[in-house]
Amino acid sequence: MLKSNRIPLEGSLRRAPFLAAAALGLFMLCGSAVSGATVSARLGRTTIQDGETLTLTIESDEAQSREQPDLSPLRKDFDILGTSTGSETSIINGSRTDRTRWLVQLRPRRTGTLDVPSIAVGSDHTVPLRLEVTEPSSQAANQASKRVFIEVETAAGSSIYVQQQIPYTVRLYYDDTIQKGELTAPDPADAVVEQLGEEKHYTAMHDGREYSVIERRYAIAPEKSGALHIPPVSFRGSAIPAQNPQDRADPTDDLMARLTRNTPFANDPFFKGLGAGMAFAEPQQPVVSHGREITLDVLPRPAGARSNWLPAEQITLRDSWQDNPPRFKVGEPATRTITVEAKGLAAPQIPPLSFAQPTNARLYPEAPANQSRTNGETLYGVSKQSVTYIPTAKGTLEVPPVELAWWNTRSHAQSRVALPAREFKVEPGATQSQSSAAPPEPAGQPTQAAAPAAPVVDHPRQSASLMEPIQNRWILAAGGLGLLALVTLSGVFALRSRRRGFKAAQPAATSAPAPQKKSVLRALQQACVANDGHAAARALLDLAQAQWPKDPPRGLGALAARLEAGGEEIRTLERSLYGAGETLWKGDALWGALRGGLQPRRSGAPREHDSLGALYP
């Protein structure tokens, strides 16, 4: 019995350390949970008038918190005017308390009941709060309307089309009691708003009173048809409260004089000048003013409009060749820049121009450079696009016309602007002229040299002795051996030329002039950006011809074997063009490897034999 009673006791003693450890761990876990950081939030006021500001205080029970509050949810209904951060530590009866505090200055954007959302500080969140924003009192509104008011107007015609620029003008009138404030910009839904130039400042009379005026002009482009609602712009600021004339302070008074006015100490010499140089803050009250809401009817794109939907007041084309026409030569580039200027249209709306391919020239268009500008009243879109022509044969180069269709918002009709077709004479290039010219004949020499054996053949006819036939046979034999040796040497030379890949110079009449590296490199960039594999292959072979004009590679594989860098990217392009199945090719890797041009492989490195003909002759 004793033995049986001792066993449970020993088991309990053995389990005691494990139970103690578990209890300690549970205590530490609970302590950790209790000591975790907590955050809270409170509002300085729960009811304010429209235009007033308030302070949101966020606190964390950690000193120098590494986390920052996420204030982005507040931007839906509030303007965040500023933030400040502070931390403090207090020790009471040996207990230490740490705290971090954020002060956020807010101004409501509308009236009514506003929810201050939960603010995240790291993994913790504050409790949502509620704020009541009331309309200003009628007395305050009447006073504010005399101090500040807003006028808005739009110069839109009777017919407004989608994506058309709508002029919109805002004028803020304010008197000298307004100290500071903020004027909002128009923010309609489903429209693009762009301010035209800088704001203007001037003075104007209204109802017999002089006001300072801030004028801003905008261009609003609706993105869809139907009703376009332009909500009212608003001004929120602060002003000095109005005072009776007898209560107004003398501007020469210092701070102490203002404080002691209407007191027994007003004329005491001790207080005279005591407040000189001390700042005096005038009390201020909030003011709010709103403009009027405007609703416009936007028409859809007309059925008669062409593919290019360009609603503008006017569009013009300018050609750099008009004043300075180029002189074309085979293989030499000539760059043409065409400028599109659209009145009442933003530059990003202008599409790239379309250029037709001439029959006897290579064409390398560049990406357009777009820029919007304004004269303060109207928006102008300007697009400049350059294209390089490289003639491939002499004769006449026919440049097709360039056309652009657009919609005239003044006449409400489809319009067209074009540059006419042009013809240019192409002269032989420098390389072609030198190679095609025949070498000059030496003076006093026959046009064709006589063969060495010709005089020997005529010897039998001139001999009269019996020994002449024998001598002629030896001479004929020697001539035959010489001719055989000449034929043999010619064959050896031809074989060596064939083994060297036919490196002998070809006649100039059949060789294409080497293109300019700079122009072809731009064409390669354009093809890579557009992910156009065929255009990239053409540009690569043209670039290789410019690099090795006497010995160009005959295909992409041969070109890849000659390069120190970019060979793998070229092989990837070749596989995408001629491999089994269709492969989507991306040109960013190729352009990244060859943007500095072709880098030939170091001497002595193996090179692939040009076994294939040119893919793009």
C-alpha cells in the first residue's frame, strides 16, 4: 500500500518543473499581450462650421514610435493642412510611461455628418470618430459674401463634342480683410482638367467696392458623351473680424498699448513702449465661398468622322523641307521633320503620322515628340515627328503626300490637312561615283596589250632556213608551258579566293552603298520599342553593312558570331522569326545590348561562316 501511495507523489514531483515552466510561459505571454502598443484618437471639437479647422490627435503608448500613422483615408473628406509629432516620458512612483503624439490639422471639404475613419499605426488601429459640419450662420455668410466671392464662366459653344477642349475661367474677388486661404480647382468626373498658364492678379471694382482678383483659366476635356457636371469651386480661408471704427486699433500702437487700451493704465508712462517689437496676432475667423455649378451637354463622336478623332479649332502642318530642301545622294540620309500644331487640342491626342514607303529609298520614322503649350487663353498641342530617307538608287525619288484628318469644332465638319507629294533628283553617292569611274588610259600606250605568245606564232612565216621549224617548235613548247603555268596560277588564286569567302571587291555597279550608322541605329531603336522583329532584322543587317562595308555578314547568325556582345539576343530574334511556331518577340533585351552599336569580337575568336544569303537584300 505504501508503495502504491508513493508512486503518484513521485510522478507529481517529476511533473512540477514542466507545470512551472508552462505557467511562466503563459504569464509572459499574457504580460506581452498586455504590454503591446495601443493607439487612440480624439478630435479637438465634434461640431464645427464649414470653413473652420480642427485638430485630430493620435497617441501611441510607445516613445519614439517607429511606425507612422496612415493618413490617406482622411483625404476623402478632409484637407490635411499639416502634421506635427512629439514624444514624452513620465515616471510616477517608479512606473515609467512612454507616449508618442501626432497632431493633424484638418479642414472638412463638405458639410454634414463626416466619419473620421480608423487610422492605422503599424498593426494597431484607432477607433472611428464622427464630426458634424454645419453651414455658416446667415450673418457670417452675409459678411463673408462681402469679403470674398467667386465668379465662374465657360466659353463653350452650343455644340460640345467628346474630348473637345472647353474653356473654363475662375475669378476670386477678396478684400483686404482676407489673410490666407485656398482656392480649389474644378474637378469634374470623366474629364481631364489642365490649367492654362499662370494665374493673374489685378484689382477690380464691384458694387462700388475695390477688390483684389485672382483669375485662373482651365481647359476641360470630357472623356465621354452625355451630361458633364462641373462641381462648384470653393475658397476656404480666414479673415480679420470686422470692427467698429471707434474700436479699431491704431496701426502705430505696440502690443502693450493695445492690451491697456480703455484701462486706467492706458496713459501710464511705465507701460509706454514696453511692448515695442513684440508680435501681435490679430484674431481671425474662417470664411467660405463657393462658385456655381455648371452642367453641359456633350455630343458623341459624329458618324461622319474618320479614324483620327481630333476635335480642334485649327490644325496646321509644317515641313522642314519647305524652306531648306535636301540634296539627295545614294546611301546618304536626309532627315525630314514635320510639325503638327493643333489649336484647342492637347498634344497627347495627336496620333503619329503615317508615311508611305518610297520605291527606291529606305524609310526610318522616329517616335514623335509631343508638347502642350498655351498663351494663357487657349491650349495648343504641338507634335514633331522626324523621318529619315536613305536613297538606294539614283534617279528620281518620289515622296508620297502626308495627310491628317481632323474634326473642325467651328464648322462642325470633317476637315483634312496635307503636305503634297514631292519629287527629288538622286545623285550617285561618293562610293558609287569612285567605283564606277573607269581608270584613265596611260598616255602613248595602246588600248589593249598584245599577248606574249603572239610574236612567237608569227616566226614561222618569217624564217627561210631549215633550222627555223625546229626553233619554232621549241618556242611553241615554251609558250604552251608558260600559258599552262598562267592558267594553273589563276586556278590557285581563284580557289584561295573561294575559300576566303569571296572577299574580293565586287564591281561598284552591283554593291549597295553602306548606310549611315546613326540613322540605322535610330531605326533599330524604333523597331525594338515597337517589338517589330522584321524591322529589327532589316536594321541589324543595315547596321552590319555600315560596320563592314567590304565584307558584310550575310545573315543574322553570321552577324551574331562576329559580335562580342548581343549575339544571343540576335539569335533569339532569328529563332522568333524563322523557328517552328509563332513566338512573341520583345525588343527591349536586344536594344539594351546594342544601344551603343555593334562591338566586333576580338581578333582570334572563332567566327561563323556566312553560309546563308542576306535575309533582306
